[in-house]
Amino acid sequence: MIKVGLVSLGCAKNLIDSEMILAMFDREKFALTDDPKEADLIIVNTCGFIASAKKESIDTILEMAQYHAKVAVVGCLAERYYEELKSSLREADLIVPLRDYQDLPALLSHLVGSDGIAPLDPLKRVISTPDYSAYLRISEGCNNFCAFCAIPYIRGHFVSRPFDEIIAEAKQLKAKGIKEISLISQDTTRYGFDFKGQKPNIVDLLKALEALDFYSIRLLYLYPDEIAPELIKTIGDSRSIAHYFDIPVQAGSDHMLKAMRRHGDKAQMMSLFAAIKREVPDAVLRTTLIAGFPGESEEDHAETLEFLQTIRFDHMGAFTYSREEGTAAYSFAHQVPEKTKKKRLDELMALQKKISYENNKKRIGEVMEGLVVSYDSAHGLYGLRSRWNAPDDIDGSIAFSSKKPLKIGEVVQVKITGAFVYDLMGEALE
């Protein structure tokens, strides 16, 4: 029996690829293991998005190479730097870029000296998330070509996944007892734009998924200029679609938005968030910002801080600009010094820290319904995932006490009794 281990790095979209790769192996000839010391084959599914992710990928490959197993490198780093890795990364026994995934079964079979490895199948995954929760991919690639982003060069142009295939997989997940699905892609709101007549679109997909009676459906990564009033209304009217809007804006300055080659402007975004708050009063807002994009002035930075103060997001992630080869911004003039980037990042985070705490304090007394996701026996506290926090560990956490024992994956109601900067505290209702 050949033992296979896999390390999945990067985003949830990469995780789905990893789950599909694990499902390729015939269980009569292969066994899966999470212990690298036991493995005969270790697959590292890499991320190649920004500098920190690339470093983590290389470090992980080198770490896995210390074991006796064969090491296969796949994923975004392998796609983006295939030739460089092939000539310099001697620790890897096999490197397979995304464009060669159709050859992955044969290449892996040759590496381990065994057959029993099937082609990748989007309807066959080894779900690695908890047994009540799963991600559901609805498209691949991106057409936006933002100046800072390498994703279109790595993952290719935007392609919507066939509607019937998504529904078929959703039904499989429901049959396995999954209660919560999170829809993911590089550009979730664009779903269906490449179909004839641009139908079915994201609203049609949501309504079809809603009919399957999941407890929770969450959308991640919504592009600001593609969020139509119909989508806002569909989310707001739904009991099962989380009233949660993950909308990366990247900047709050028109000068920066134009330089980043983002669609739309600040006025449009202000109007969008006003509409969301008006139509969905209990909406949870999350965003992402970039600090120190080339050409960003102190005035631009001040505008972004003002935008942050005005919208008052519940959750915000911010990163210093990473200069990525092959992107438009790589060759831009007026690159911002690292020290300045870090200072601006600190200022963004300091303001968001204040906003998050103020927002969280307003939630004291609120009753949140959600899934029990963890139990801390040392402190006697459970963890809750409600519409307020996504499953990707970016948002804050909700810890709560209960007078009776609860099961992981159980639906409970929790009254919020305390607030911290990013987290909440509560107690289960009887």
C-alpha cells in the first residue's frame, strides 16, 4: 500500500484542487496520510500569488524534501515559475504546472511506480473541511487584469463552471450531510457572463442552490462594479443565503483605483455600500485593502482612511503591495518604499481595529444563530460560525458557553454578551 500525503497552501480555490487530487488515488492501492514521516509520496499544492505566499511554498517544499518520500510540486507556483523551478529546485522529484494537469495521473504513476491513479474529476473530491461545511467552486480564472494581480496570468481567463455540474455537486454535498456551503471563484459575481445571453447568472445559481435547503450559503469575493440590485435583493430576502458581503475594494482613492485598473470609482462604491446597508440592514461587510501601491501619495492614503471610516466594515484585511513579475504594476514608476508601505498598513489596521471594536460593542445583546464549529475543553467554550464570520479564518471568532453539551455542526442560538477588538463572546440560549 503506497501512502500519500498532501500539503495544500494558499486559498480555498487551491484547497478544492487538493481535494480533487486526493480523490484520484485508488484506495485499494493507496492510503492517505497526514503524517509526512509515513508518506511514500508527498504532494505540495503551492500558492504563487504574492511574495510571502511564494516563500511559504518554497519553504514547505524544502521541509517535505527532508522526509524519505517522493515530492511532487503542483499548483500556482509550479504554473508561474515552472522553468525556473525545474532547473533550480532539485528537491522536487516532479513539478506539474496547472496547464499539464491532464497528464497528472500518468506523471504520478510513473513517479511512484504504480497505476490506480484516475484523472481529475470536479465531482470527485476528498472533502477536507469539517463534515458540516464545504467550499463549492463556481468558476475559474479572471478577466479583470488588475494592475497588481498575477491571477489571470496563472489561472487564465474567466470561465463559468457549467450550471448543471455545480448543482450536481451541491446535491452530492447535501447528501453527505453538508449544512454550509461557501461559493468561491476569482470573481464570483461574474458567474454566467460567458454563457449565451449571460444566463444563468449568479442570481439564478443562488436561487437554485437555495432550493436544495442548505442551512447556509455564503458568497465570497464579490467584485464591486458587478453587484447588481437584483443580487443585493436576493441575498437580503433569503433566509439561507448569508447576509454577508465580501467585497475587496483595494483602495478608497479614485487616483489609486484608476492606477490599479479597477473598474468603477469611489462614488460608485459609496453608492453600492449605501444600497447594501439600505436593502440589507443586518449586512456584514468585509473588504481588502492594499497599502503602498505604486504612486500612492499621502493624499491617496488619507482618502482610503476616510473611506474606511465612512463605510465602517465589520472585517477588513490589508496587505502591503507586493511587486509581482508579469503584472502591469511591476514596471510602474514611483514604487513606494517598504518602510512607507508598512507605516500605511499599520495606520489602516489601527483604524480598522477601532472600527471593529466599536461595531462589535454594538452587537452586545444581539442573538446570533449559527453552527457549532469547535469546543475548547480547557476553557469550556464552544465556537460559533454565524453570518458574521466566514469559514476561512480571516474574520474574528465567536466563543460561547453552554449549560448543556453541544455537538459540532449543531445549529444554536447565542446571545452576545461581550465584545473584543475582533472577537465576540456569548452564551447559548436554552
